[in-house]
Amino acid sequence: MENQEIQILLIEDSIHDAELTIRALRKNNVAKHILHLKDGAIALDYLFGTGKYTERNLANKPMLILLDLKMPKVSGLEVLEKIAGDSTTHAIPVVVLTSSKEHPDVERAYQLGANSYIVKPVDFESFSQVVSALGMYWLSHNQPPYNA
């Protein structure tokens, strides 16, 4: 998967939520190339070509990042801050997909450059519809910057 162009980078520590997200995206034919990374530290290594990803072609950027906030090692907010603060990654759309409805999390995510903030629905059908719709929007309808 590392040599293929990743359409969606899913940064999610919950295996259950990651599997549901991937299943929803594939069920609705939204994306074929999805990379799931289980924590913020690994995600930063992937995005910036460090750690085990030193050989990765950094020109192959994901078209969309789905980011959970509450993760071990490096939080989603810290990942978002690094993405937004770097000229090579700041144009990648980041959708926060989390269970947190806490006002400070929402506000901070937008301050750090999140493009959208989605609270995960509890039931699978609603979750599947939300994930499918946001994937379709960002991959099929959104026009990214030409220099991204």
C-alpha cells in the first residue's frame, strides 16, 4: 500500500471504528486506497517521511485525512497542528471524525485548520451514511488547490 497513491489516510486508534469506517467507504465505492494508521506518532512519521517511512515518496499525499482526536502517544489535535503548520501538508483536507462533542475540542480543531468536524454517529447505518457522504464530497466533488 505504501507505493500506491493513498486516497484516504485514516488516523484512528480504535480498531473497531477503523474497520467500520473502512467498510463504509468500500461498501459505497468511495475509496479503494485507504491507509489506516493507529496513532498520531505513526501518522506523523508517514506524513513527514520519518521513522519507518523514511523511504516513502512524500509527493504522494493523501487526498483526505480522517482524524480521530483522542489517541495515545500524539493526540489528533497535535497531529492537526503539525499538518496545518507545514507547507507540504497544510493543503490536505482534514476531517476530524471523533466521538468528542466537547466545545473546546471543536473550537481548537477549527483553530488548528480542520476542514470539518464530525461527531461519530452511534449506529452503523448512520455512521456508514455520514462516512460515505463525507468521502464522496472530499474525493469526488471538492476541487483541491492546484499546487497541493
